[in-house]
Amino acid sequence: MLLTIDVGNTHTVLGLFDGEEIVEHWRISTDARRTADELAVLLHGLMGTHPLLGEELGDGIEGIAICSTVPSVLHELREVTRRYYGDVPAILVEPGVKTGVPILMDNPKEVGADRIINALAAVELYGGPAVVVDFGTATTFDAVSARGEYVGGVIAPGIEISVDALGVKGAQLRKIELARPRSVIGKNTVEAMQSGILYGFAGQVDGVVQRMARELADDPDDVTVIATGGLAPMVLGESSVIDEHEPWLTLIGLRLVYERNVTRG
């Protein structure tokens, strides 16, 4: 079994692969204050009762692949792999790790590991050219060429960040539930805010992706648009440009990176 861990700014997603199939997954909050020992206890609690794994921490885990946008958490996870999974091959995605994705950026080291991993998985699953829209703390748009190159992207404030900002900065506004309103024209303040968030972000996605597609391919219809991230389901039904929804895109990319860097016996 391969354990994959995607550490985002807000949430950490874990996936368990049996071959190419993801057989279990978990989502927890990302806390940069957690120590390696605390993370190990958390992992044991999540995986200790899984029928495909043993009762002891590490039983049944044959490999680990990790990427993180939070350096302090990556440091502690490195310690977890050393102390608690010492005999298990572990890949932490950082400079020097082979992904097979050429990065055509002014400074390739600026690009988050998760975005490169997403590009890899997008090409493997759907081919290029492609645009990956990841609905996380930020909404990111990543462009992948027909040759599988990471050619650049767009970063916009995420849905939850926007909701929080409205609640904090608006004197008569408050934080709201992220839900679909009864109609586009809100009949009260909550519905008006929900409408602005939902349809505003759907419009943003359509507008940004259409412009990216025109730059990415001679025929924009050749570009496959893949949505991922925890908040993607909220926008899927309202966006006109999304072709595919793959919630485990980053975890699949981590599996691919592991296979490229670890020689199995």
C-alpha cells in the first residue's frame, strides 16, 4: 500500500493506494504547530483500524509520497518518515525529485510542488494541452502544454478567503455558509452574498480559463479543463468550461512521482 499526503495551507488530504486504485482517503486540518510525534499519533488513529492495514503504525505501508505548501509541516513529516517509517521508501517532493514535468517559468523554484504534481497527473490522465483549476485556499489555474510542460498559471483568492474577507471588512456583513442560494437575485443579505460568491467565482473561472486556452492552443477547444480541490463541487454545476472533475488529482500525481523515483523490487 502506498500512503500519499498532500499538505495544503488549510487542509491536508491523505490517500491510500492499492496499486493504481485509491482505496481510502482522509481530510484533516493543516496545523503548522503539530510536531512529528503528534502527526504520527494522528496517522495511527486514522489508519489503525483500516482493514487493509495492520494494527501497528506502518504495518501494510510499502511506500510514502508527500508534497507540502507549508515548509514547517514538511519538516515534521520528514521526521515522521524517519522515526516511524524508517524502513519504508519515502519521497518528499522538493527540488531534485524527478517529476518528468519541464517547468517553463522565470524561476521554477517559485512554483508550488502541488501545482507541478497536478500538471503531471493531468497529462497522465487526460493528455495536453490542459488547464488545472484547483479550488483551495487560493484558486489556482495551471497551464500544461501539449508536450506536458508546465508553462505558467494564475493565482486568485480562494472562495473561503473571499467569504472571510466579506465578513471581516463589511460592517453589516457576516461570515456565511457556502451554499447555493434560491436564485441569482438574493432576497436577503445572506443569499445575496452566497450568490455573489457562487456565480462570481463561476464567472471568474470561465473568464480566466477561456483566456488561458486562447494562449495555450491554436484551437481553445483542444484544451482539457480539470477541476480539483475541496471546494470544486460548489462551482462545477455553474461553470461552462470545466470538462473533468478529479478530486484526487494531487494524490494521483504523488503516486506517479513515487513510481518515477522508487524502483520496486
